[in-house]
Amino acid sequence: MPVSMAPAGVEYIRFLPEIILIAAGTLLMVLDVILRKQSPHIYGHISILALGAAMAAAVYANSSPGPAFSGMLIADGFATFFLVLVTGVGILTVLSSYRFLQREGAAPGEYHALLLFSIVGQCVMVSASELIMIFIGLEISSIASYVLAGYLRDDKRANEAALKYFLLGSFATAFFLYGVAVVYGMTGSTYLAAIRTAMGDGPTASAPVFIGVALALMFVGLAFKVSGAPFQIWAPDVYQGAPTPVSAFLTTGPKAAAFAIFLRIFMTAFEPIARDWYPLVWASALLSMTIGNFAALTQSNIKRLLGYSSIAHAGYVLVALAARSHEGTAAVMFYLAAYAFMNIGAFAVVSHLSGKGERFLSVDDFAGLGVRQPGTAALLSIFLLSLIGVPLTGGFFGKFYIFKAALDSHLVWLTVLGLLNSAVAAYYYLRILVVMYMREPSEATAGLEPLSLGLRAALIIPAVGTLFLGIFPAWVLDFAGKSSVLVR
Amino acid sequence: MNLLDLVLALPLIGFLVLLLVPRAAESAIRALALGFSLVIFAASLGLAFGYETIRPGQQFVTDIVWVVSPNIHYHVSLDGLSLWLVILTTLLTPICILISWKSIQSRGKEFFAFLLLLEFGLTGVFAAHDLFLFYVFWEVSLVPMYFLIGIWGHDRRIYAAVKFFLYTFAASVLMLTAIIYVYNRAHTFNYSDILAMLASGRLEFTSSQQMCLFLAFFVAFAVKVPIFPLHTWLPDAHVEAPTAGSVMLASVMLKMGTYGLARFCLPMFPAAARACAPWIVVLAIVGILYGALVAMVQPNMKKLVAYSSVSHLGFVVLGIFSFTQIGMDGAVYQMLNHGISTGALFVLVGYLYERRHSLVIADYGGVAAAAPWLSTVFMITMLASIGLPTLNNFVGEFLVLQGSAQANFTWTVFASIGVILSACYMLWLYQRVFYGETPDEVRHRIFDLKPREWAAILPLIAMMVWMGMYSQSFLPAVRKTTARILEQTQVNVPIRVQAPVAPAEVVAHAR
């Protein structure tokens, strides 16, 4: 790769989203010291502004696509899609956090700063085209996430979640880094495009063992990050223990970014040997779906249930990855967008209902929500139906595209098993609907406060998004389809 | 935008309007729902008048691109098979609203909104001419019914609702796989195009592919029909559902299955359908006899009617898989008949329940003395259901039996036993409920039909007589379409069944 002297102006524009977020995050930390306990909402407002600006900057950067900083980063449709996705997830997370932070009496300054830094990491991940850059992004994102998971210091479960997440997470990134090292040793480059070229010919072809090792190591690291089986053990504990808005964030933002680099690495660098790695993904997909869905069947804690469901959904996305086609890539992108909407929405309802100290987290606590707050219940129904995959919701089209891509690549068995899995999944989502509409009101719903403004927005935006993706999927899918071709 | 689009759009608009009406305005909600359903019914009558019987093929076609890639269209149309089913749906919805007028005490707003959403889904299922759109409506109709059973049902409603949803959802997921597979091969969801490609040989499935695809579709439909042994969700769902739910379920939703068999399974996979026909017919006959025998021993009226549905739907399946013109006509006609007469039975059982608050047959007796008109109406409905000549079921059952006799006389012998059994359990039911001693509870509580109740049941009685006396109003349109379906199953066989199985043998075997 040619090394240019100073980066040109346009390269800064391509890096603008990250710059905005870093500046805002730093600003928040300074403000935290100055303002102390005054005006707690200001941090959220600034975060939303910054995230909105970053989203706009990402869209703007896409008008002058190309590499930046010696080709370590790239601004293309694929990156833009994920930048918009992770910043959007950030905005929804902030919206659902206002009331939560107030209720739990948690300090808002650091919380929002950490959130922004975590998103910076994800932005770097999705626009990186070089392994070291990917690794740096991964680390920035993860370390901030570890702290966020344990943000409620006095909560035992949150502490356990953070510790578990940290220990296993760093272990997994180490695996990933080993993989990077081996790849570098084999191919002499950390640039994805260069690795791809080297894969096709030369010395690497003659040393399949090392490539296999590198591939396996990186797969372990990435599968951990997306909570794909058999590296999913941490996920339910973390999603259950973390503060609810953070769980919503962790299941969508970092996961989407991790899938983005999964796609970049496996569909670019390792694309020439796709025939060799796809059985791995195939098995992981099937395991994730099956373990996630069957474990979720017996859960009584709603956050844990959604945690297992999140593993299952990672499995569906892996199905599209196993299809190893552009169509599959587009399906991954669409599904992640749909999943972000529906899952954040569902978690926002959980956060609303759980009350101070998150006391009400059992599925039974939803009893009578349909009578007490029909509006909230109706919105949650939309999210749950979307998670089941009922038509006219984003979740349905997401699944449809995934399994269509899989069938196109002749993965008939995986498709059949995956779809049967989604029928199993219907049971536990329906259980929530049953409790919500068909049981007498519980203690939790009886004393329910009205929806706060932030939560209202954090519910209505995803609901509109879910229905929009379910009725007019073409816009997002077209963009995803065009960008999927860029990953190569 | 033609009349069919209007008939499709109005229930959805009604659903959204009802959601916006404040909860407290209960009578306004009911009136609005009834108004919407009546307008929809009137519009759908326009479809019947505008339908040109002599012209085969699709009418009232609207074809608009919905999603460009994959190529999904909003493509709806009607033919002789779907026309009457759409009208059956639009006829029963106002009746369901009328019978729920008083009996739905809580959350009326959601109840009537869900009924309209259900109407939207069901009409869409019958009108869709794009495989993907069909699947969308198929699933959409599931959701309101799930809520209708689960929220307003009887004691074991939750179990019944979840069982109903999971059975149908799990089975239809296989159909989705098959639909995607067909799309990946044909690159279109347009049903006419797919059939044309199959006929011209541009799209071919090997016999094992065809068998897998056929079974994937078949299971989804068989659960819905329901064909023995996939029927176990039905008694639960019917018994636990509120009256309006039972009516829609029995009269229209079950027809989704038989409609699917006739519409998709036969024309798309004729060789597989013919190969499986003997087995399916056996299941159908088992269903006829089993349903009737189980109905006979039921202590619960609603369960009795539910099992009688299993029995009656067996005739429909028998007619479809007889692969004869007459059998097929009879099957389609029997779908409509069953919709009318079983719908009416559920309505009447609902009337009894509203008065006596019990579904157990032993709690009744001598109702004829207390409520003569109710008894008369029940008598007519029951006789229609048994298949008395001059009433509707007779025509359908006769045609089915004649068709099956053309195909294989043994089938007819066994199936006819079902007719006799249906007379047994129905008459016995009537005897136990309406004659004999009149207990005090019955005497005090059971009063005769009120004007609103008359309004709900009279149209059904009128239809029973009309359809029994003058089937020519309905059958010509049906015949054109069934003839076409049969033609498609004939045309495709020699082209697509290749060397290993001789086509002539297959045909002879099915006969």
C-alpha cells in the first residue's frame, strides 16, 4: 500500500462521524466536571445532537466515497449503512435512557460519554478495511461496553455481568488478535484486499493448515462478539445483568458492528476459501438458533428471555452469512436493521415496566398491560410479532431475505431447520402476548407510571421503523443490495 | 383500483378507524363496525354481479409492483373458486358483529377491530394471485384470530389460542420454504406465470422435488382443513373461541386449507398430487368417519359441531382428490355449504349459550317448548347440515359422492356411511336439547329469538334454501374454474412425469 504524506481534506470528511463523536464524548466528560449534578438532561440532549450530526456526516461522506488514512479506513455504501445503523441505535438508546438514569439515580455524564465512545469504536469497526484498525475499533467499542454493562455499581447482577463480559470478551479479542497475527505472518499484510489477493495464489495456498488456524481463531473471536454458538454462554447473563437500556444497546449496536466486520473479513479476505469456512458458519448458525430458541422457551425473566432470543437471531443472521453471496450480505444488513428496531423497542418496554431498581422483570409482570396501557401493549405486540416473523413487519422480510439467500445457495436443510426454529420461537414470544392481554393486571402494571417523553419516542420510532420495513422493504433492501457488492 | 381492491381495503380502513375511536364510545364502535361490514358486503355483492360467468380465468385483476427485488406484486383477482369464498367472508362478518353485539362485554373496541382485520386477511387469502402475497395474507389472518380466541374465549382459551397459532404457524413455515424455492426457480411469484411456465416446460421439477414441494404445501393446508390426524387443534380452538370466533374459524378459515389444496397443490404439482391421492383420500375418509363417530359421543354441543366439521371437511378433500369434474364442483360447493350451515349451527349454539350459560347437552332439554322459533331455526339448520334434499349440503355431498364414485366406488361406499352417521349425531343432539322434559333453568332462562338475533340468522337460513333449491346461481362460475384446474392437472402430467413412472398408469391409479 502506498503511504501518502499528510491525509487530504476529503479523508477527514470520510472520518467526520468518528471525529464528531469523539469531540462530543470528550465534551461530555468535561461538562460532567463543570456541571456536577445540575441539569442532568443536558448530556442526553448533546449525545442525541452529536449522534444525529454523525449520522448526517456519514451520509454526507458517502457522497465522496473512497479510502482514508492510507487505506486503513474506507467510506463506502456498506460502511455508511452500518454507520447510520449504529448511530441510530445510539440515538434510540439515549432516548430510552433518560427516564432510566433518573429513576435509578445514576450519573448521566459518564454514561453518555461511554456510550458515545462505544459507538465511536463501532464506527471505526464498520468503516475499517484493515485488520489492525478493525481490532482497534473492536477494543474501543468493547471496553466502553464492559463499563456500561456494570454501570449500576451497587447492583450485584450488573457487577457479575460486567466482570463476565470483560473476562470472556478480552479472551475473545485475544483470539481474534492471534488470528490477525497468523494472517499477517502468512500473507505479509493486514489489508483485507491484499490478504484476499494473497489467498488466491502464492505461498498461502500451499499452507492450508496455517490459514485454517488463522481462520478458526478469528472465527472464535467474532462468533463471541455476535454471541454465536458455541461461544454464546456469556450472553444471557450479561443481557440480564446489564441495565436494561444498555442491554438493548449491546444486543443491537455492537452486534451489528461485529457482523459488519464478520462480513468484511469473511466476504473479502477469506472469500476465496469460502467453501472451506462455510461449514463452520453453517454449524454455528444451526447451533445458535437451536440453543437460543430452546433455552428461551423455559425462561421466566424477560431480559434473559430476550437474551436467549438474541442468540437465536444471531443464528438467523449467520444463516445468511453461510449463504456467502451478495444476496446473503444484503440480507444480513436488512435483518440487522430490522432487528435493531424491534429489539430496542422491546427492551424499551421492559425498561418502562421494570420500575425502580428493576424489580419487575418476570414475564408474569406483564400481566394486564393490555388493559392498563393499551398503547404500550400494542407497540410491544408489534415488536413481538416482528420477532416472531409475522408478515407486514420488518422481522418477516428480514427472515424471508435470509432464507431466500440460503436457498439460493442450496442450503436447503439449514433453511428448513431455521424456519422450523422460528416456529419454536413463536411459542415464547406468544407467551408474552398471552400474559399481556389475557391475564389479570399484576402489581407491576397496576402501579405503572405513564410513558415518559423519551421512552415514548424510543417506542414509536422503532414501531414505525418496524412497520415501514415490513411494508416498504424495498428502500432499505435496495441500498443494502447495492452496498453488498462493495464488500469484496 | 377496481371493486375488489375496495373490498380488500375497506376492512383495513375500518380496522384503523376503529382503533382511533375512543374506548368509551362503545355503541359507536359497534355501529361503526357493523356499518363498515355492511358496506363491504354490499361492495362484494357488486363483485358477484360484475363477474362474467362465461369468461374463464381471472377477473377484477389488479397488478401493482410492491417490492422490485425480489419481484413481489400486489396482485389480486377473482375466479369462480375464490369469488364465492370472498362473498362468504363478507357475508359472515356482519353476522358475527351482530351476534357479538351483547355478548362481548369487555374491550369491545379491540374485538370489533380484530374482526375487521380478520376479514381483511381472509379476503386477501382468497383474492391473492401472487404466491408471496398469499403467504402474507395467510399469516396476517392468523393474528386476529389468535387474539379473538385468547382474549374473549372460554376457560381454556389461552391453551387453545397458543395451540392454534403454533400448529398453523409451524406448518405454514414449510410452505414458505416451498414458496421461496419455487421463486428461486421461476423468478416470479406471479401464479399465472408460474403455471404457464410449468405448462410450457420452461419450469420443471424432478419428481422428487415435486413431491417435496407438494408435501410442504400440503401439510400447511392439511393443518388448516384439518385433515386427520392433524386436526387436534380444531376442537380446542372451536370450543374455546367466542361465538363469532368459532363462526369465522369454521366457516371461512378452514376453507383456506381446502382452497389452497385446490388452488395451489393440484395445478402446480399434479403428478405428486395424483401419486398421493389414494393416501390422502384414505385420510379424508378416516376423517369423515372418525369425526362423525367422535361427534356422536360428545357431551359438549360446541365440540360436537367442531367434530362434525372434521367430518364434513373430509368430503371436501375427497371431492378435490377424486380428480373428477363433478367431485371437484361438489367440493367447492361443499366449502360454501359448510360455511353457511356450520356457521349457522355455531350461531345457534351461541344463542343457547347466551341464555343458559352452558354448552353441556345434559343441561338442556325441552327447549322447543320454551323457544319454538329458536327450535325451528335450529331444526332447519340441522337438517341442512345432515344433507336433507332441498337444503344446501345435499347438493354438495351428492356431487362429491358421485365424483368419488366415478373415481373409485369403494371410496363412495365408505364416505356415504359418514352421511348416515351425521344424521345420527345431529338428530340425537336435537332430541336431547329440544325435546323431552323442560327443566326449570331452561324454562326460566331460555326465551325466543330477538329481532337482532333474527337479523343474524335469517340470511343464513335463506342461503341454505337458495343454495339447496337453485344451485345454478353458483355452480356455473365454479365449474369453469374447476374445469380449468383439472385441465391443468391433466396437461402437466405427461410433460413432467418422466420415464420411471408411466403417466397413463398414474392416471389410472388415481381413478
